[in-house]
Amino acid sequence: MKTDHGEIHAPIVIAATGPWTRPLVQSTGFDPPIETEFHQVAILKNAPTMRLCGAACIDSVTATYFRSDASDKFLVGDFYGKRPIGPDNFPQRPSESDLEEIIDRAARRVLKLESAEVMRGVTGVYHVTPDSRPLLGPVPQVEGLYLCAGFSGIGFKLSPAIGLVMSELILDGKAQTVDITPFRSTRFQEGRPIKADFEYKDTSSASRGTGVPPVQDEQSSAALLADASRLRKNKRLVSGHRFTDAVSSSASRGGACRVSAGNQTPL
Ligand SMILES: Cc1cc2nc3c(=O)[nH]c(=O)nc-3n(C[C@H](O)[C@H](O)[C@H](O)COP(=O)(O)OP(=O)(O)OC[C@H]3O[C@@H](n4cnc5c(N)ncnc54)[C@H](O)[C@@H]3O)c2cc1C
């Protein structure tokens, strides 16, 4: 390996290089289909009547995720974002209008968000594979090079398990705790992407990466946007907090749930 500090010789190298992985590994002749996607997250101050430490939720209907952040704040993020985006050159501050639109969608589920004040925003870059699952395992024809990338927005919570199975793969020749063969780095070239028996409806490739929320069963995107525009009239204050590119975690303090099309009960 060539580094800024000279060459390092190692029998095994793991490319756990996040959004920078594709160009790096492409230089070996293998193309891992990992795209970069821009993401923006809003941190809101709880509205006066909101309860503390509520649920964490991934809501396929509004294409948002949200959770409490400490006792007095609420975090809201989007399922989708612009592709591609340079991991060395992406906006460090979220767009105010984009945050408004994301919050308006989430407010369809958590109605009290309509009157919650935006405190600050966070931006970052996902590195996404076509089936939203990571690529784990050897890179073909490059002996000793392993891929561990493509975490598609869920790599933080997976990291303990990924560390374990990658160490097993490398030390024992095979992951013991769970079979990771379906995650092999060549699966797209083989036409074998991972498909769960019961896929979430929001992960369709048609809507992924376009920045446009998918049309849901019995709920047209037109209706969703009309509601969003009505809510946007309640102008929120965006304070002068410094925006950062810190990555958030999805740790839940209350319950956790996932809402898919068909389950549209407001919390
Ligand atoms: C806004 C946002 C919210 C998120 N929320 C969640 C969440 O709630 N839950 C969750 O599980 N995940 C979440 N994620 C996703 C999670 O942060 C990522 O999946 C995870 O950080 C990926 O880890 P990684 O180690 O693969 O890549 P990274 O964290 O990107 O680390 C890659 C490292 O490789 C280094 N590197 C790159 N190229 C080279 C090179 N050529 N030589 C040497 N070093 C190199 C980089 O400097 C970097 O340190 C979120 C991401 C964003 C952006």
C-alpha cells in the first residue's frame, strides 16, 4: 500500500473507507457499485407540549426517521438525498428550505412538530449500494484485499457485528457467527443482489437517490406535498447555531418502531 508516509507491506488490507471506497477500489480493476448520497438532519427544540424522550421511528410513509435527542430536543432526518455528492466537498450547512420540507413530512406523523423550533442542522454523506446492504469480503483477483463498505446509512449501528464477522472471516477463513456470503463483494456482478422475503416498500430503486419521496399506497405524493406546503406557512425560527457535519446515531431512548405504507396513525 502506498501512503502519505511511504509504503506499507501487509498480507491483508481492508478497504473500510466509507464514501471514498469506490474510486479507491476501482483502481484495482474491480468496480464496487457504491454511490454517495447527501443527507440533511434537523435538530428541533421540543414544542412546549411535547413529552420528553419519546419513541424512535423509521417511517416509510413520510420517508422520514426521527427520535428524541436528549430530553428536550427532537431529531428528524430524510430517507433520500441528492446523488452523487463529493465526500470531500459537500455543503456543511443544510438548506433551510430542505429542512422545512423534511420536518413538514415528519409532522404528518408527529403533529406537534408543526410548532417545534429548528435549533440546528447536520449534513453528511451516505455511501449506498443498490440493495442498501454492505459489501463484505474479498475483492476478486486482488489477493489479500477485503471490502467492508457500502453501509447505506446504517453502518453505525451495525459496526459491532460487522467488526466481529470481518475478524472471523479473516482469521478463520469464514464468518462463524452468521453466514455473510450473501454480502459478498461480487454479488451485483453476479446479478444476485440481496432481496429480503419482505422488503420495505420505501427501498425501491426508482425513488432511491432522486431526492424525491416515493409514492405510497393510497397516498399520492401530490397530497403529501400539498400538506407540506400548508404546514410550511407556519414559519419556524432557525437559530444561529453552528451547523456541523457530525454523524448522528439512532440510539433510542424510548420505544422504537418502523411504519410502512398502510399504518398511518399519527403518534
Ligand atoms: C447524517 C447521517 C446520519 C446517519 N445516521 C445513522 C444512524 O442513525 N444509524 C446508523 O447506524 N448509521 C447512521 N449513519 C451512517 C453511518 O454514519 C455510516 O454508515 C458509518 O459511519 C460508515 O462507517 P464506515 O467506517 O464504513 O465509513 P466512515 O465513517 O466514512 O469512515 C471511513 C474512514 O476511512 C477513511 N479513509 C477514506 N479513504 C481513505 C484512504 N484512501 N486512506 C486512508 N483512510 C481513508 C476516512 O477518512 C474515514 O475516516 C448516518 C450517516 C449520516 C451521514
